[in-house]
Amino acid sequence: MAPDADPRTETPSSPDEAGEVMRAAGAQGRRLRIRGGGTKSSWGTPTDPPDVVLSSERLDRVVEHNEGDLTAVLQGGVPLARAQEALADSDQMVALDPPLGNGDGATIGGVVATGDTGPLRHRYGAPRDLILGITVALTDGTVARAGGKVIKNVAGYDLAKLFTGSFGTLGLIVEVVMRLHPRPPRTVTVLGCSDDPDALGAAASAVAHSPFGPECLDVSWREETGEVMARFGGTAPDAGAAEVMVLLQQAGLEARLAGDDDDRWDRQRARQRSTDGAVVRVSGLASELPRVVRSAREVGASLVGRAGLGLSWMALGQAEAGELVSAIEEVRRRLHPFPCVVLDAPVEVREKVEVWGDDRAVPPLMRRVKTRFDPPGVCNPGIFVGGI
Amino acid sequence: MIDAGLVEHFRRICGHEHVLTDRHELRTYESDGLRHYRSPPAVAILPASADEVRQVVRACHDARVPWVARGAGTGLSGGAIPVENGVLIVLTRLNRILEVDLDNQRVVVEPCVTNAAISKAVGPSHFYPPDPSSQVVSTIGGNVAENSGGLHCFKYGFTTNYVTGLEIVLSDGEVVTLGGKELDRPGYDLVGAFVGSEGTLGIATRITLRVVPEAEAHKTTVGYFESIEQAGQAVTDIVAAGMVPAAIEIMDKLTIEATESWTHAGYPLDVGAALIVELDGSEAECEARFGDVMEIYERNGATGTRVAQDENERALIWKARKAAFAAMGYVSPYYYVQDSVIPRTRLAEVLKRIDELSREYGFKVANVFHAGDGNLHPLVCYDARNAGELERAEELAGAIVVACVEAGGSITGEHGVGLDKKRHMTDMFSEQDLEAFQRLRCAFDAEQLANPDKVMPTPRLCGEVPGPYRKHPLEQAGVAERF
């Protein structure tokens, strides 16, 4: 059913106003789409335009920065970059570095809702690992809080984790409490090159199992050659870097140090996104890295990955929709049974492939969760797994 | 009472000897680590496999009988205390390590593998970070239910940060696989929702855990101070210096006295507080930070310091800390422990308040806590042989919980709500918050047969099907009346 007018945009500026927008949408059965910075709005299964867009742009307050407690309370619409700026004054950070997290880009609410991550995940984990508390607005107008403001708390159900990565299908993230970490005073990066996927896999594995604990451990592959990248942070990062350089060399890689390394990591995380081609996120296993790299090579994709975690982002360059669809299906065939989720892709591609992969695997339990939290079914309907 | 036909059915599923109904045998299972609560089940069942668990749960569902799952029974919030006249499902026979996949830093286990066995299975190159002090006996299934913490949470996090996959049996007998060895499988993070749900959402029969490489070096130090406040300030300074030690623990004078009586670890008895700081990481990083820690000890007036010279001494320092609860018997016949959390920056004022409350009630309160994450463990010392002391000790402990919540903290950091703290849930959460929690519970267990009288302060229905009033399972089992 095509709507006859552009969707109305609501911009609540307080939790109560947000609750009211949600309640009204639920009561009137108006399909609602939540929007933060708009950097990931195209992700998920394509749907008809919504009736109402709820923009979090005015839910943009840094509510608390509890420096001594290493916590921050942020409204969902706070751009991640602005939060990081505020925290940097005390040499602290939310240890999340997803792509497009600069300027007015990704908001903390959007990053949490999609569970998006960057290279720092190797050491610090994903949004699910850093979120301490959450305030949500549901489609019956309920504004509820779960978790707390302290870094350790097991009271009540962990709704913060439930909402993290739920793509806004359960409700609106009004506010989050995040655990903070100190910014490492110094960083240094070790790089190791090879055009042999097995050598890259062996090198990454050696670093991942070593006792030297890098902040980031990534792999990169493009144009027939690859690189393992390990970043060390701390007051004395050079020693670990030197040890890891030896490990990379022992695995047959050509290794070197890169001192000034910010730009390099910016470029690395930027490659998780694509404006004209397609990006497929592979939930694999670290031990299968060579197979994933070879698959990328064989379909002509470039790849970035969290080498120690088994997560990879495969980027297919600009091509006809039909070619991209075939390439995505080929990747899935080669990497079965690893989940391969299509993130960025032209809409005509996303209409032809199952964005989330095999929807038959979605347990009825997930649908029951959706129904309990969003009984009218109006919150970001249809964009998530299994048509949720 | 449980229908005799149902008991027979359980016996057909699990074998005669694994279904206990004898009153004396059941006494073993009437309580857990919260020992002053007791409630014998009507029947205790010891299934041997996930499939037997499924059949037992299914039978309970068909008969609308509430049940509680139990591991080693070391929990301190009463989470495994049976429903009176209900079924207790004892999982101790599901104790196999199913797979060690070191290449991918994963271990797959049944629920009643002990916490310590995981690290042993992947050591010495790797370890499993969440380490509750009861780790030698407490089981992974229980750790998952409670989202257990331990001494190394400040840097490494909690059980929930290490569970990547679960096979669970829902209360209608359905078996659901959530997550796996891989990260970021599409769909809701129901693994994250299940961990810490205190046995109210189902039974985990297969658990996939992440393990991590052991650090290159450890540097374990102790600073001795005249007062807890000085030790607390040292912690603040360490965190402000940008350090994330693997563990930061404080023991007060009374705790040191108790634990020294037992472990003889060499802590001096004439100090007000001991601060244990363990750094880990690369050798170079530990050395660089070690000097900073010693300087902070000195700056805050440490009367002495100790540095572990080898792995044995490190183990001894930790042995004393881990024995703190058990050793309380040396200074008091009974104790009641809470695990409230405060924002660490409010430590001094909350400790002052605890001291005032301790004087007001006339009970000694020992303090031992995870100082990095503000997780207190006030141990209220009392003597249950004196009439009324237990009640007054509980009242004092409750007042401490309230003081912690008022300081912006939480009623529980790692022990769980269970029976013990459900009355405090409303100190921390509004009715709307509790209703939101209930939505999750209803999605998993609409009949609320799984551990029904835990976590939530008052029984509430799922209200999915409009129509005539239906009895809450607790009412049906004759445990609760409608109120």
C-alpha cells in the first residue's frame, strides 16, 4: 500500500514527548520509522515508506559525564563524534569507533540500535558490552528504564542488550548509559603484508592468541594483496608491537611499524561502508579467515575484518544489480553456514536478496518478543529478520 | 502436592533413582547459599541430558506445575530455592565439557561444569575471566543465570560478555538455539537477554563461552592504609591516571582479621584497610604502571606495601581475598551479605553511612569490595541464636541497600535479585520499568512456570489472552494468594 503523502516527521525533545509520539503512532496504527543521523537508514529489508518518521535530532543532550566513575548518560540523538569530543577533555572515550562516526554522522542511539562496530571492538567489545543502562519509549507510550548508572549491576532483566542491535523494532532508544574507557596516551601500529590468505590467517591467529593484547587486530584484503594490522595502545605500546612484529615475520609476512596511525585506521573502518556497491557482513570464525579471504578474492571483493573475532565486511564494487545479487549469493554459498548479512546495497539489490540471510532460522521466540514490546507492530515494521 | 502420576512420569523419563521424593533426601535441596531461607520441593529430579530436561519441563508444563532449576546451589540471593510443593530440576549430571575450540577461543559446555574447570580446560595459555570467589564449586549454568562477576570485572567484564551461544529449554519444552560460536548473528540478542535472567526464562542446557589469552605479565600489589577512605582515594587516583587494572579490591580491618585467621596470608592485623591492585598486560606496560601504583599508594599515606614476588605469592594474596566470606566464621557465627553497587566516587560518604547504620543497629559490618566497580559486600555480623537478631540484621542490610540506591547505585552487582532483594526492586525501578521487564518474561514463559517467585516484587500475569481470570501458577500451587 503506497502512502499518499510524504511521511510526517516528529522531533520530540524529551523522553515524555518521545513517549507521546510513540503512543500516538501505536494508537493510530501509523507505521513509524526511527531516524538518528541517517547513516544506516538504508540497512535492513526494504519496506514501503512509513507514515511517521521519528527523528532523534532533538534528543541530543549529553546528560551526564561522570568522569571519576567512567560512565556517561547520553540521549539517543547525540552524535557519537560530539560525545567523544566532550569526553576527550578528560582523556576518556566511549570505546566504539564504527564507520561514519564523524561530524554529524552516526548517533549513539543508531550505533546501539544497529550494534555497529569498528576496529576497537577487538579489545573493548561491541555496544552490547559497553551499555550499562537504557531508557526506551514503546508504542503504548511506556517510557521505561532498565539497567543502571554503575558499571556493575544485575538487577532486573537486561533490556539494554535486548534493544542493542534490535534495529529499532522494539521501541525508541531515548537514552543510554555507557561505560567509558581511558584513551590510550600513545598508540603504535604494526603491519604485515602478504598475498597468501593462509599466511594472513596464520599471522592473525598468532597475534590473537599471543599474550600481548593489542587494542585492534584487523585484516585487510584488496587487489590481490592483504595486510594484518595490530594496534597497540598504552604508556608503553612499543614493546608489544615489537613482539608482534616478530610473530608476523615468523608467519611469513613482510612486517613494519607505522607510528602515526590514525588515518590508516580511519581508512580501514571506512571500508565497512559503500555508497555505490554492496557490503556483506560475515559472522565467521577466526580459524576460517583464509577461506573468507579466498572467497572475497574469488568474487572480486575487497575485505576488512576483525581478524581475532571472525567478523568480516566484504565490499563488492559498483556493478549491475543482477551481478551484485549473483555475487552476494556466491559469497553465501561459499561461506555457508556463516551468516552473511547485506548491509549497504542499492535498493534494487536489497529487494532481490534476503538481506538477513535465511529467515527460516528465526525462532518464533523472536516474534513473541517483538509482539510483547510493540503489540501494534508499528515500530520500524518489516526491516528486521524474518520480516519483523 | 504433585500428582503421583506425574512423579511416575518423571521416573520413566529419568530413572527411578533420579527422582527424589523422600522428605529427608529433599532436605539437601531446600536451600542454597542464602541459607536462612528454606523451602523443600515436592520432588527433586536429576536429569542426565538436555533431552531429559526437555521432557521433564514439558511434563511440568502440561500439568501446570512450577519448577526451579538448580546447579551447585552456591547463589547468594536465593535464586535456586525451590517453590514449595513444586519441582526442583537439579542439573548436576549435565557436567560435561563438550568441546574446547582453542583456535576460535571458544568452549562449549553443559551447565554444571564448574567455573574453575573452564580456565583449567584452556590453560595455561588462555583463561575464562569471570571468576566469582565460589568458582571451584559454582557452575557455569548458575553463572549464566546470575550474570556472575568476580574479582576481575573492572577490566574484563562479566559472564554476559563471555557467553556467545546458548541452547535453552523454554518452559513449554521447546528447545531454542540462540547465538553460537560466531558473533553478531542476525536477530535479537536473546543471549544477552537470557544471561542474568535468574532462571526465570528457561534452562540453559548447552553454553558456548569465549575465552581469552592469558596476559604476558601480572603485577600484584597490596597497599596498607590506616583508613578505608585513604584506600578509596588511592583507587580514585589510579582510575584518574588512566589505568584499568585487572582487579582492584579493598578489605577492611575486620575482614583482614577474619581471613588471616584462616589463610595466614601475611596481611598485617594493625591496618585499617588493604588495597589489592593487580595489573596485567605486556611486561613493559605492567612495569611502567607499577611505579605509578606505588607512587599513588605513597601519596595516599600507605603505611606499607607488598608486591607478589612470584606466582605462589600472587595466589596467596588472592586466596585471602577469595576466602573472605567463608572466613567470617572466625569473627562472627552468622553473617548476612549484600552486594549493592555505588558509583565509586561516592564511596566515602556511603561507607560513612554504613558505619552510622552499624552503630545504630549495634552490629559489626565487615566490608570487602570490588573497589574498581564500586561493588560493595557489606557483611552484617549477627548471632541467629539470639531472638530477633536475624530480622534486625536483615533490616540493617536492607538499609544499606537503600543507601546505595540513593547514592545512584544498584541493589545488586553480581549475586542477583532472587528472593532476597526482590522487595528492593521498587527502590530502583518504577512500575513502568517492571512492566517492561515483564514483557520479556512473558515472551519466554507466558505461563510463568520457570522460577516463578523470583526477581519481581509481586506476582503479575502475562495477560496475553483476554478472557476469564486465570490463576497465577503460584496461586495454583498454593504458594501465594491473590493480592
